[in-house]
Amino acid sequence: MTTEFVTSGDAEIAVRIDGAEHLPWIVLSNSLAADLTMWDDQIPFLTRSYRVLRYDTRGHGKSSAPAGPYSFDILVGDLLAVMDHFAIRQADILGLSMGGMTALGLALGHPERVGRLICADARADAPPPFVAGWEQRIAAVEAGGMAAILSGTMERWFTAATRKQRPEVVDRAARMLLSTSPVGYIGCANALRGLDYLRHLQRMQPPTLYIVGAEDGAAPADAMRNMAAATPGGQFEILPAVAHVANMEDVDGFNTAVANFLNISRQAAE
């Protein structure tokens, strides 16, 4: 599938679409320092039931990287621009980490555009230790480029067992990180420092599932359990022995949780 580009403000957003035209839409939003290929393991089963739109968040993948800082208002605006470009009035939304936060922002600000929401391995607020961590990573990238945060990021993204036993998964993630624009990374990291959705979750309208890896230190299970509790009708799923990038580390468990929530078949992925 070829990549298309959608203009959103000062950015050109790279988009890829898979699946039959007659199917309903699902939109996938990537994590910080990844790109739309992070969802490759979800495409075979999702395209049985959906037309799947993936996009590279500004500053990532093939999207342009305008000067920052960015905000979640900007990131949500990019998502809306992509949906508007393809005349998508409403879609189910799946996002992980920063993508999950962007999905929360869309659902809170524009609930009529979201059918069902899956927010994976994400926070909804920015407590001081979280902010301090981003300030450290921003400084590291400013000083040494993306390679300066590679080791620490892979340690947060994957468990020790996965890093040892499945190097091909880690290598795939590392390539995404190293290809991320430092300007884009820093721009998005500044958006994360201002994250402030937790206090608004009580007015969430779309049905929402929160998924988290049990060993995710970046978006701890307790924090996501609290997010689910704050969300009217919110559902919560925890994946054992999984860290931050759950959809790549536990493909089967992640896909099963998504399929069960969306009430779709997983046959194509089995």
C-alpha cells in the first residue's frame, strides 16, 4: 500500500490505508519514537473487519517535522485533519502511548468522531516525575541525537526476557526510534509534559478499553486502572509479562484483547 500525505497546518502527515472500501474505519495512532509500521502485526486481523488508516504522527516516520514545541491540541488537530481528508465522519480509534493520549484528546474534544476507543499503555496526566523524565530525555536528544536514548528506551519498551530472546522485535523498534527526527521527538515530548486529560475522563462518551502491560513502567498498570475507573463504563485489560509497547511484545494477547472489545474475529491472525 502506498503512502499518501495530508496537509495539517504546518505539517505533512504520512498516511497508509489497508482493507476493503466498504468496511467501517479504524484509525491507528503510533507511540513516540515509532511510526505507523509499529502496527504491522495488527493489520492482518483488523482488515478482516475494518478499513484501517494508519498515520505517522508529525515529526515521525515519513511525516514532516515542523519546529516545535507541539501540544496535544496540535496532535489531535492532525488526527482530525487526516480523518476529514478521507471524509471519515466517525471511526474506532486505537492508540498506544502518545497515540493513546492523542486518542483520548480526540474522544474528549470531539466525541461524535469516535465510535469506540482503545487506549493502550498511556497516561492521562503529567505528575512531576513524569515531566522530569521527559526533560532528561529532551536534554539527551539535544546533546546526542536519538542514539543517546536508544538503550534506555528499549529497556522501557520491552521486558528483559524479550530483549534477550527476541532481538528481532527489539531491532525493529530500534530502527523506528533511530529514524525519528530529533526535532519531532522533542516537539512531541514537550506535548507529553503538558498532558492533562485525567481530570476530564469522567465525561468520556465513547466506549473505552484501556490495555496495559503488567511490567510497563512508563504507563503503570495502577495508573491505567485508575483511568478506567474514572471513565464511565471504562474497561481494563492487563497483559502479563509485557512492558510498554504491548502490541509488538505480546501480539497474540494484544490482538485478542482488541478483538474481544471490538467484537471482531481474530481468525486471520491465527
